[in-house]
Amino acid sequence: MDPVKPSLGKAELVAVYVAYVLRYVYPLLLLPFYGRTLGPGGYGIILAGMSLSNSIWQFVSFGFPTVGGRDTVHAKNGEERAAILASQMTGRLLLCAPTAIFGLGAVALSPVLSAHPLPGCTAVVLGLLAAFNLGWYFTSTGRARRSVMIEVIGFITSLTLIFSFVHHPADLSHVFPLLLASTIVQLALAYGSIRHEFSGVVSSLRAGIQLIHRSKVIFIYTGTSVLLISASTYILSVLAPETEVSAFGVAERLIAAGLSLMGPAAQVLVPKVTYLVSTDPARANRLARRILAFFLCGAIAAVACTMLLAGWAIPLVFGNGFQHTVPVLKLFVLVLPLSVVNQAIGIYFLIPRHCESLLARAGVASAVISLVAAIPLASHWGAMGMVCARLIGELTLLTALLVCLFRSGLIGEFLSTRETVLALRPREEG
């Protein structure tokens, strides 16, 4: 398998988006099922558990997929790729124990989850296992279609299990164990298909610690922003009743599905942009701007559609118990264009140029401000307060990124339309 070339990627991009449909759209098909079967209160518990599970997933991943994908693109042979795989396994295993302790403590802290410990604890295990997903490796080695096939099997398995065993509000406790079973099936297929590419399942402890060290700056950016996004519903479960969690959680899932549209493209296009930065920086800049324009136009269209249709679609799809979700969703959708700009600047421009420290500073600042704002706002205004905190965080992140770009002089390169641009050398921003 050769390093990624600029001419490659279209077929893999299509394959990754098929996987996206299975991974993110099919849960949206389950939203009405969960809402009508479990009711607003029961679905609020599921959403809080999902939020905690996704947060654990993000923490154990710790920026490893980005670093692993970047390393794999430049790997020259199977031995180098085997070493990358082994260090990725070790890094995740090192983070599992402290994350599991944190997850169990989070279950106990949330009144919503502590009243239903089985779903909460199973959600913790689900998040830990999900962090070992190999999608980053398949796409970085040009095998996104294999990942799609595994996603198809997982989709069929989870959907079959959910529809077979969840019929009444009392079946709430079945949901996470069933999702866990589906995840185990997917991981078994993924690791079984590349078992011959491992020279050892784990690396030395030193290699795992080095990977954590190399990934920490990316995690500070993605972990503080994305982790806060993933944890928002859980945080609200600590501060507000189940009905508020349900109203916010439904809106959050819909917005997250929209934002996640950028994820599959990133799996294929980030390695491509990274390659171009070192060989054709001007082309890399043009590609980054086109990606930003495409997703920003989509986000603006989504805002318009939500404002027009939310009041009619939400009660129709979820039932009369979810009317409170409508104003929450109409405010929440304003996060979309802000987050699209923030993600495009970070993922397609700064990370390929090894400017992660800029992202870390901006990400930490926005996450802290958003979290500080969330506590009083969510305590007093529930779901609407949490949405306001999220908007404050995205605006803070955008402002911080723009200030960093201007101060470092990178804004000129990002906006440059010249055919020849000098490649930016990795540097430590002052």
C-alpha cells in the first residue's frame, strides 16, 4: 500500500459517505422509535447515556485517529504500519482504566443515570469499546470500502436487535446491552480482517506513552471542543430533569448528525490535504477553501430549512410530548455554520501544517468559557440555557482562531490565490 497520492480519493470518499449514512443517519431513523416507545422521560435517559458514552469514546481516542492517519499516510511498508497499529492499541489501553473510573463516577453524579445504573454502566463499556474502532486505519490505507461492509453488518445487527427486544418503556434497560453486542460484532470483524498486519497486538509501554504525548495537543483542541459537545446532554442531566434532557438531546442529535457530515470527508480529505501541503501548498489551500465553502453553504441551507419546518416536523415525527424541542432546535441550529467554519480552519488548514498548539489554545479557551456559562444558564433555563452556552463556546472558538491566524500571519496563506506558495515549516507559535 503506497502513501496517499493527490489523484486518489474519490471512490474512497463515496465509500466513506456510505458508511456515514449507516453510522449517523440510521440512528436518526431510530429517534422516532425511541421517542414513541420509551416516551420523553425514557428517551432522556437514553440520550444522557449516549452523551456519556460518546464522551468516553472521545477521551479514550485522545486524538489518536488523527495522528495515526497522518502517520499511516507516510508509512512506507508493512512493518511501519504494524508499529503504528501496536502503538495505537497501547495508547488506548493505557487510557481505558482512568476513563472507566471517570465514567462510573459520572453515572453516580447524574440523577438521571444513577436512577438507572444498568443503562449508565453499560454506556460506559460501550464508549470504551467504540474507541477501538479501526475506521481511521482502513481509510488511511485505501480500504474504506471494507469499513463500509463492516458498518453494514453492524447496522443490520443493531437494528435487528433493537426492533426485536425493545417494545415498551420497561425495555429501556435492553438498549445499551444490545448496542454493545453490535459493537462487539463490528470490532471482531474489523480486527479479524487485519490480524495478519499486526506484528504484535500491543507495543512497548514507552511507545504508547509517546503516542499519548504526540496526540495531546490535538486532543486538547478536539477533546475540549468535541468532548464538550458530546458531553452537553450528560451535563444537562446533572442540572435539569429528564424532560429538559430529552428536549435538548433530540435537538443535539439532529445537529450532531448535520455536523458529522464533515467527518467522513475528513477521513479521506485530511490525508490528501496533508500530502498536498508538502508538495503543492497552493493546491492544498484551494482545496481547503472549497471544502469550507461547500459545507458552509450546506449549513446555511440547513438553518433555513429548520426555521421553516421544525414546528411542523418535530411533533409529527416524535409525537406531542416533544413540542418543547421545537424552540430548542431553532436556536440550536445556529451552531451549524459557526462549527463548520471552526472545523474547516482547524482540520484542513492548521492540523496539516502541524499548528496544533494554536488549536489547543483556542479550544481550551472556548471550552472553559462554554462550560462556565453552561452551569448557570442550564440551571435556570434548562435546555435553552445549554444551547446558549454552546453558542457562546462556538463564537469564542471562532474569535480565538481568527485572532491566532492574524497574529501568526497564517491568514494570508489561507486566503492566498497564488499558484505557488511556500510550504509552511512546522513551528512553535509564540
